[in-house]
Amino acid sequence: MIETKYRTCNLCEALCGLAIEVENNKVLTIKGDKKDVFSRGHICPKAVALKDLHEDPDRLKFPVKKVNGDWEEISWEEAFDTVARRLYEIQQHNGANSVAIYQGNPSVHNLGTSLFSPGFVRLLQTKNRYSATSVDQLGHHLAGEYMFGHMSLVPVPDIIRTDYWLILGGNPLVSNGSLMTAPNVAGKLKDIQKRKGKVVVIDPRRTETAKKADQHLFVRPGTDIWLLLAMIKLILEEDLVKLGHIKPFIASAQLDLLKDLLSELSITEVAGITGIKVESIINLTREFTLANSAVIYGRLGVSANKYGGLCHWAINTINILTNNFDKAGGAMLTNPAVELGKSRPGKKRFRRWKSRVRGLPEFGGELPSSTLAEDMLTPGEGQIKALVTSCGNPVLSVPNGRKLDEAFESLEFYVAIDIYINESTRHADIILPPATGLETPHYGIAFHNLAVHNTAKYSNSSVDKEPGTKYDWEIFSELGAAYEKCVKGPDFESTKYTLTDVFDSLLISGKSGLTLEKLRQHPHGIDLGPLKSVIPNRLKTEDGMINIVPDIYISALKDLLIQKVDAKGLLLIGRRALRSNNSWLHNSYRMVKGPNKCTMLIHPSDAEQRNILNGETVIVQSRVGAEEIEAELSSDMMPGSVSIPHGWGHHRPGIKLKIASVHAGISINDLIDEQVVDALSGVSVINGVPVEVSKKN
């Protein structure tokens, strides 16, 4: 009998609804759910990869242990006991911080990991916690912490109702809206244009989004902050400030301070730095300010450049100054059924401790991932001796992956919670694979908090997991119980909760009136309405005010304004493809088939200077390494910049993936210098990296 199961795709942030035909526990088709209250039938090509992941013969289903360089399957009981004992012993000999944990992006794409991994991490009591946040999005959260009082208060562009959408360093037609949950961005972009609105993209590459926009302006990689500051200066000096209903929550003295800080900034110098003409900067600012509603959206291109922390402060500031914050069509905070950021106002969760070697700051309980390798390799008190990774492949996603390869080999013990033997987990001693994708229930907690429209939807599993396998929440729960027995004795029994117990309690504690049972009665989701004004109710600052110029940004701004910008040489930026999601889907042939996707885009004029022809192999070199890659000449690149996609580099030995020998590519992070970070936040600089490119002899 063929059944149709409804669920939310968890491969990216868009929360697209799926209609899945299943017969005898086998997936037949995956299509868009036209009745889904949020996505309304839209899906991208990635959705069918859920079937590929489920059926992938390379996917691990039971624990494996490395014995003399080979992998052997072991029981769950042996795996949990061994992992717990080894972590406990290493901490007993070397201190709590000798164990580190790294969590990758899929952690927040899986309900079980989202709800149960924090409890296990707390048991370890280590300050050496890392995640993908410090590689791609920390600037957003830092601005939320200091301007609105909580790191989870990240404003979302209300693109459903805006008249003017300004996009910096983002490509939402491909990403489906990173840090902005928005299925069918292409349709929403067209809707803006149909209502006589305007979409402007500022990016060093003429991206897929830029080609559909009304206007595209090239900007030199890493210089976005100068453009944003020039816009703020013009808004203040041309008396374009409009605060609207949030005026009572902004101290007027802060506006005077901001105007004074930018008094010496020259728009002409900004034009020279960014490559954007003075007239374009002025016109852009006036258009944005005079629109009925407008919003700036900045993503990875600004999040992960040298001044990413300042960029997101500046983006919020422009939205606020132009009466485009907490207002329909502007930047808004969401009203989710399960709300993040409920904690009371208090001490900022930033710089409470620092990394051991370089002294980079903690934020939200985590250290910058760029310090992970050096804190493993550098001898001395507090050296990391053991590692736990969950849903992560840091060798491909963290700067200087070759140094991480070396660091992983130096560990006394490494356990990975993952479904593949990949570039990182190949170094592990034990791998604990969870049931995945279609086998798991799902609710996108993090992404409902970032959605352009308020909805709620719980998905039951679409197919049964294989007997004897375990869900991610079971792995964290049972591993935590085994660790507690090591700490408190073999007779200790920890309290056991199920996924549905924890999730239902979260729903009940919210203000929506929803329960798990009610969500289950609505397989297509529940519409909770458009984004609405929430100021001052959701502000978490101690004084109940919006802080436009926090002290940390004043200091960073003063440092920036005395910097001299070197406009020479080539600068490297990343990119992504619609059928790719970092490195997650590269073992799905239908996602990677066709022409080589791991190429270096270079402008024809830059290629001509180096005598490089289209399709030739070139050498790209940075301070930390050199890689060979196929050159692809493209006028979509700004002269002086080159682009390599993220997530490739499957050529390392010991990887148990069939695709590795077919579509290996190179890893852009083997070229990224882990020593270069945003001075404000400690975030890795992965865009705007100086490189040299030469023709291979």
C-alpha cells in the first residue's frame, strides 16, 4: 500500500514542506507539499537527496571502532562504555578542558541533536567548545547580544512586504535564505518587482541572485563595512534619520556620538576602497531611505570577512535609522512557537574566557574554531587531548584544514557522531552513527526563529529506522548516562527523557498555546501569521533600550577608521551551488553529476595578465598552502577577485565515500589562513583572502 507522508526538509534553512510517497518502508517519490502553510509546494533540487542519503550504502548505521587502521563494527554498549571511560580518564589526568567538542551546521538541522546535545556538553564541563557558528554567522549573534540583549535576537528581512531589498554578500536564490528562512526566494523577489519595488545586490560576483535583481554593484571583497559606514554618514548628515515608533527606545545622545565618530570619513575615499562610485553610494543611500519600506540583508560575504562583526552592527544600525526596524517590510524579529532567547537581561556572554594559545574571545560559551588545531598541537597546561565532533566535518569547513589533519592525528582519543567516514571522521577512534533524515521526527526550532512568516510544523518520521540503530537523541542520552556512571559510580541512574517529552514541554512553555498533539493534527503546519512589531516586548537589554553604539563597536570602529586598505593583488571568496550544501550532499551522484563544479572563477582581464586560458590548470597559493584547480574565466567576477566553491576536497586518503574518487575537487579551506580573524569577534576570515594565481607549468 502506498502512503503519502508529510514532513519538512531539513537539508537547509528554508523549511520546505515535502510530500513523500512510501511503500513497504521504501521511498518512491519526493515532491513539494502544495498544502504546506509556509512553502506552498516549493522545493529545490536538494530535496530528493534525502532519498539518496537514506539509501546510501556508504552510510554507517552501527558503531565502528578503528583497530590497527581498519574499521570494525562494535555493539552500542561497548561503544558507549569505551567513549565515556576514555573521555573521563583523559579529563582525570589532564583536566576538564583537555576534552573539546565541535558541532557542525547539521546540529541545528536535527531536532534530536538540538535538544539533547547541550545536556551532554554540559556534563563534560569543558570550556573548549567550538562550532560552525564562528566560521559563518557569529557577527549576527554578537550584534543581537549587544544591541538587543540576546544573541538569538537576529532581525529577519521581511521580504514578503518590503519595497526595497538590499543584499550584501548573500546569494539567497541558491542558499534559500541563510540566516533568513525563506522558501521560494525567487518567487518573493519577483513579487517585490511586480509591486514596483527594487532589489539591489552588492557582491564581488554577479551571483545567481544578482542576475535576477534590478541592480548589481561590484564591491571589492572585504570592504563592505566602508560602504555601510558611508551610508550611515550620509543618513546622519543629510537629515534622513527616521526612527518612527522605536524612537523612545533610542537615546538621542547615541546618534550624536555616531555622527561624531564618522565625521572624518570621506565618501570619495570609500569609493576608492570599495570600487563603488561616489554617485552610486549617494543614490543607493537616498533610494533606500526614501522607499516606503526597505531592508538590508547581509550574509556570508560580510559575516566572514575581516570586519564581519562591524558589518552586522552597521546593517542593523541602517535599518534602525531609516525606520525600517520592527516594521512591516523592514528588519523584524519573529514570533515563533518555540522561542529562543528567553533568558533575562544580564552580563554579556562575550570574552568571559579566551583560547589558550592566541587568546581569542569566547562567545556564547564557544571559542573560535580557527583556534582548534593550535590548541591541540601546542603542548602545555590545558592542551586538548581528546575530541568529540557532532554532525561536523571541520577539516573541510574550518580554515587550514591540513593543520587540522595534523592536529587530529595527535589526539589521544577522538569520537565522532556522524553517518560517514569522511575527511574528519577518518581520524576517529570510534564513530557513533545516528539514524538520519527521513527516519527522524523533525521541527526546525532554530529556523522558525528566523522565518519570514510565522508558522509551526512538526514532522513524524517518514520511514522506520533499521532495527538496532539509534536516533541522535538516544546517542546523546545514553552516552551521557555512561559518562555520569564514570563520574558518580556504576549504580548511578540518570533521569531519562524522550524526544517527544522534551519537545512537548518546550511547546507548552511558550505563548502559542500549541502542544505536540495539536501539531500532529496539522501535518501541513499551522499558520501563526505575518511578522509583527515586538518592540519593546522582546528587548532583553538591561535598560530596555536599543543600544545603537555599544562600547565594543566604538573601539572597533575607531581602529577601522585609521586602517590603510591595500587594493593590490587577488582576493579569494567562496561560493555555493543550489545542488550542494557544504559537503553534505557530495556522495549523492544526482547532486554532483555533470561538468566539474569545483573550479576557480577569474575575470578574463586577470587571466590574461597571467596568460591563463579557460579550462587550464592553475596554482592558487596563500600563506598556508597551494592547490591546483581548473580555471574558469567569467566576467561575473569583479577584476581583482577569484572564487572557489566551499565543501570540496575529497581527495584525502582513508575516506569511505564512493564519490571521493570521482569528484574530489579541492578544499578552499586548505587555502584559508587560520591566523587571520575579525579582530572584534574572533571569526575566521574566509572571504577576501589574499592569494596568488599562476599558470601550471
